[in-house]
Amino acid sequence: MAWLAFQFLAAIVSILYLSGEPCFCCPINQKEALLKFKQSLLEELNLNPSSDASLAGLETWNLSSDCCKWARVTCEYIEPSKPVTELDIYSLVPFLVNVTAKSVVSSTVLNPLFSISSLRAVDISSNLILGGEIPAPWFANLTMLEHLDMRMNSFNGSIPQELFGLKNFKYLDASDNWLSGSLSSDVRNLRNLQF
């Protein structure tokens, strides 16, 4: 009798597993955004996707696994999904192999990442290859953002006005870039900013 009950339970578990029920994992749109970033970076650097093992940690980023289990990604465990809350994509460049095609990758390669509205912390520091202005639209969607580390890159221009509208924002490090202009008086709107 116990054997029959075990077989019945195993059959039920198999049916539930194979039925395609949604998993308790990162939202598919966030996974797609992360994979789009990875693909864009590989394309910008003229790297073959099969050589992506040279991207420290990004080799774990693939369609077949939950993005919350990927290196450099942190998720919050709330039901019914696990939204991505932190990205630590600092120092990717020192791990790149044979990057000869370009010395500067456009900041637009980061655009897919900034569609992840649940992000609270983003570290894109020490990449040295990110060039161009900081796109203002990045911050329109990141209403939860608290921490942005973008030091030691090649960003130019000024800090976008949209950053000063983030209510939860606490930390910004934009040192060692090519930023210019004066800091807007709207910085006073960042009431949670820590010095």
C-alpha cells in the first residue's frame, strides 16, 4: 500500500513539474534584459558568444537557468517571483580576452539593464570602456534605485537631471569619469543621500 501511495505521489509531482506551472524565479522580462545586455556587450567588443567565458561571471547567464542564480545578480525573494534588485557588473573589462576591435564601448550597451525597474543597487564601476553621456532615460524607470557606482569609466557630459528625482537614492560615485558642468541645485531633492 505504501508503495502505491509513493507511486501516486511521484506521478502527481511529475505532472505538476511538466505542466509548465510558473516557477518561483526571476521575471522573464528581467532575464531577457540581462541576456540582451550580455549579447550587446559581446557584439560591441566583437566577441563570439562561444568566447563569453572570458566575461567574468557572465558565462553563467543563459536561457536555461534562473537569473537569480547567475553570478553578479541578486534577487529579492518575494512571491510570486524573485525580482532582480542588484547588479554587480564591475570590472568586466579586465577579464576580457583579446579586446582589440574597440577601446571604448558606448554607454548605450547598458540600456537593457535600466529597464529592470526593481533595481535598487547597480555597480558598473571599473570597466574603463564605457563611453558617452549618461542617458537620462536610464533613471525614469529606476524609481527604486538607492545605489549607483559608476566610477572609473569614460562617461562624459553631465549628470542627468532625472537622477535628482529618485526618492530613495542614497549613494552615487561618479568619480574618475570625464563628467563636466555644474551639479544641479536639484541635488537637494535627494533627501536620503549619504555623505
